[in-house]
Amino acid sequence: MSEDQAKRPLAVALHYEKGSREAPRVVAKGRGLVAERIVALAEENGVVIESNPVLAEALSGVELDDTIPVELFDAVAVVIGYVLRQSRR
């Protein structure tokens, strides 16, 4: 990845069914204008957004519609816990 690319905003969207035994899947990802659109769509639809640049960078290597790798389960579980708590408010 180039230095210019690393400076552009990055967004990764995950899909997870509460109570599901399936791992979360990457359903959208992008940098720059695509990242801004992902965030805007999430906001328009009341989706909770968690800013975690390190995790987003790690997830950006996952292909679209693939489940997250085992190595990221713990980090993503923390984010899902945050999202579920925010959703209850």
C-alpha cells in the first residue's frame, strides 16, 4: 500500500446476525470517497459506527462476503459487544 493510500480514510462494514453461530462477514470496504459513502449510508440507516483504524486495516484484506479470519475474532467480538450495547440505548 502506498503512503498516499494509507492516509485516505478507510471503512469496513461487517454483517453479523445476533445469536448466529456464523462468523461476521465483510460486506463493504473502501478508501476515500467509497469509505465516506459507506459511513454515510451507515449513518442514514442508523447503523452504529465504531472507529478502529487498526482493525479496519486488518479487515481490509478480507475479500467481500468472506467471514473474518479466526485471528480477528477477539477484536471483532469487542466491536460487536460495543455495537450491541449502543443499539440498546
